[in-house]
Amino acid sequence: MVRLDNITLRYRPNATPALNGVDCHLAAGSFSWLMGPSGAGKSSFLKLLHLAVRPSAGQLHVMGRAIHTARRQELPALRRRIGVVFQDFRLLPHLDVLENVALPLRIAGRGERQLLADATEMLRWVGLGERLKARPEELSGGEQQRVALARAVVARPALLLADEPTSNLDEAQSRRVVALLQQMHRLGSTVVVATHNQWLAEENPAAMLRLEAGRLVEHG
């Protein structure tokens, strides 16, 4: 599903690398925790995987495509097969919950009736079937995170990435979000979850990727 070969990522020429010499592969259908202290490179690692940035050096393959040599116009179709749960939710405040979740399907050109049915199903799946017409500001942090998760998975992504999805949640809400991510894994998505919560990883054993100062120090 994903292969990184000697990846280096710099955001500016001659800057300290955000990632340095990273080698790893993620098998299709795997679930991985991405751990490390603040500034270790977790968000940069996820940006590479959802094609927001390209490596400064090395080779990156995602779903069989060589991203380091791909033309820019080839990337949007690939991104539509990748779901991302952002730490800050990134819900659109002028849209209700249903329209926020339906947005990826609308962008992909899905028919109106089908996209609304699919978005409604996803919101029921995350336990928010009664909040379809609510605006994001009317929801709690945990509810907003579940809306963000529903939006990320509504198109049934092959690769699902979550950047600190429990950082603003209490323990009960954190467990609920992780359970939903695990359910997507059981349905076939390759899942990578970046987190500071060591207890979550210990409570839900899975493959571990650990970054320190931009280097991958644990992979297994």
C-alpha cells in the first residue's frame, strides 16, 4: 500500500529535515500506530502519505504509484482514495453536518440522491444520525471529531490517515473514535493513526511506527 525508500523531506532548501532517511513499508489492510514526541515528524509523515507534499529525496510509492515522479495532474484521482482525519477537524462552518460529510462525494461527482444517502449512512454509523442538520459550532469536540471521521471514510478509502484524532477528547470519546477506526480497518482500509496517547496504543496493540527527530527508530 505504501513504501518509503530513504525519504528525506525539507520544507525549505537547506532547512533541517522534517524527515530524514526514512525507510518503511505498510502492507495493504494493515493498522499502524504512528508515535513520537511533538516535532518528531508525525504530521510530515502523514502529509507525504496523503500527497500534500512530495519528498525532497528518496522514493515514495502509494497504492502502486511512484509519487516522487508522478505528474501533478495524476495526483487528484489518487487523493480521492485516501481519507484524512485532521486534528483540527477542518469542518466547513457554513455547511451543516450532512453537507460536510457529503462534500467528498460531491467533489467526486456522485449523484445527489446517492451521495446524501451515503453521507446519512455514515453519520448514523458514527452515532450522529440525529444531528444531520446541525452546524459544526453546535457540536461538542467529540461529535465534531466523529463528523470529521465520517467525512474521511464516506468514500470508502483504501488508505485512512488520522492525525492525533483523540488529542482534544476525553477517554471515553477517544475509545469510541479508535473503535470506529478499527472498524474501518476490519472493512479493508489500511489505517495509520498518529497519537501521543501511549495508553491507546497499549490498549489496542498493532504495528508501531516511532519517529524521533525526523528519523524512524521503530518499525514493527
